[in-house]
Amino acid sequence: MRAGRHTPEPMAAPTSVAHQAFRWRADGSLIASRELLAAEEPLEIRLGGRRFTLTMRTPGHDHELTAGFLFSEGFIASAGEIGEFRAMLGPKGAPEPNVVDVVLDVPAAGLRERLRRNFVISSSCGVCGKTSIEALQRRVVPVTTEISVDGSRLLAMVPRMRAAQVVFEATGGLHAAALFSLTPDPASDGLPMLALREDVGRHNAVDKLIGWALLNQMVPLESCALMVSGRLSFELVQKAAAAGIPIVAAVSAPSALAVQTGQALGLTVVGFLRERGFNIYTRPERVRNGGGRDARAGDGQSGRI
């Protein structure tokens, strides 16, 4: 995006809020405590002053969230199509913290077609997997990069991401998405973590991350891996594919439609990524073992590790 064409983000609300609670113990005792809760507030996204969509999110990185959402959902094709972010002023003249207005450099007819096309994808999702994937394939270019990584380096992403989840550590109530470079760090056994975002919605965390990369002219992310906390859904895989990410990993399980989508779009889908191991569901040739062989050389056993 061209520098200097958007206003700074308004001061974000806190990402956590303190609230009194009572801890019940097995011996029947009740102890008063002060607990931190993850903040959740609405964000209204407007296009040229018109209300477009509303999402519940953890405040902060709202321009990234907006840019990532518009890009990963196919409403814009590049950062250059974002003309500017505009602050919306409230009754007292202060910027509204929960509204983002975006002016797009997209012809009206082109935007209408993108809105129609996205409706086909979103309305079919969860109803007919085949329809969802076919609609998505007409918009998203399959990932074809032949990059590969040693499996032990994927394992090292787990503690690095966990250590960076500051708000989750305080509240226990946020999802996280982290972007790692697939170019190994010569000073360690792991992969460099480029950025991490937290949010009450896992899709928002991914959109914030993709928006960060988009606004920093890093997309397509052909030499990166995406890791998410929790499970891996169809929506997260399609967002990763839109950004050109070849490897997507999750702490928990992928859905069947997420795996089907990853297969169709050329992504390596990894699930149950924990300290001891992981499952590979698609494109296993991108994951090597310590001896240089790819993951297809295994014994064929399946299940959680």
C-alpha cells in the first residue's frame, strides 16, 4: 500500500478486562479472586462510508484485520487496491474505536462481481464441500511452491508460539495465529517467527496476520508456514491459500473440508502439532525427516501423536 494514505488507528481498547470471580476448591472452600478476561467488542467495517460487515474481535490491529479480511475473502486483489483507511468521528469529535472505513481503488462493477462471487463461496460452505472448493478454486491460485522443511523445525514452532501468546497467558481465552519463515534460523534449531496475532476469533487472528503481511508488501507468503491454536477449519485453509502459504499447521485437528480444500489448493495440512510429533494430511513431500527423506517414507500408521 502506498505510504501516508491512511490515518493512524485510533487508540485501541484494552485487550483484557479485570473482573471479580470466586474460585471453588475441591474441599468446598470459595476464594475471591480478580481474573483477567479477554476483551470482545464489535468492529464495523465500512466501504466508502457504507456499512459492509460486522465482526466480533479483540480490539487492536484493526487496520490489519480489515485488510486481511478483504484480501483473504477476495474483495481486494492486492494492498494497492486499498486507497485509504479513514477514521470515523463520534458525536464528540473523537475517532470511533470500533469502526473502520476503507476507500477502495476498485471499479464499482468489479467490486459487485467480487461480492457476488464471495456470496457463492460463503453460502455453499458447510452445505456442499465440493461446491465450496470448486467456487474457491475459481478465485484462488493453487500453491505450487516446492519448498520443504525438516519436521523437527515444525515441532520447534510450538513452544515459540506459546511463549508469544501474552494475552492468552493472562486470560486463557484467546486464539492465536503465528507466521514463521521457512528459511531456518542458523542460530537455533527452529524457524524464525515473523509475527503473531491473538483474537477471540481464530479467523480474525489469521486475518490480522495476513493483513500485517499484506500492508508490509510480503504477500504472497510462499516461503512461510502458518500455525494456529485450536482446530483447523475450511475458512482458515482458504485464507492461507489466498495468501500463498504452503504449510498450514494446527495444534488440534483439521476438519474434513479443511483437508479436502488443502488437497485441492496444494497446501500441506498439518494437525495435532505438539512437542512430540504431528499428523500430515496433504502434500507430505514438503516435510523432511532429519535424514533428508520426505514424510512419505514413514510406516503408514495414523492417529494422534
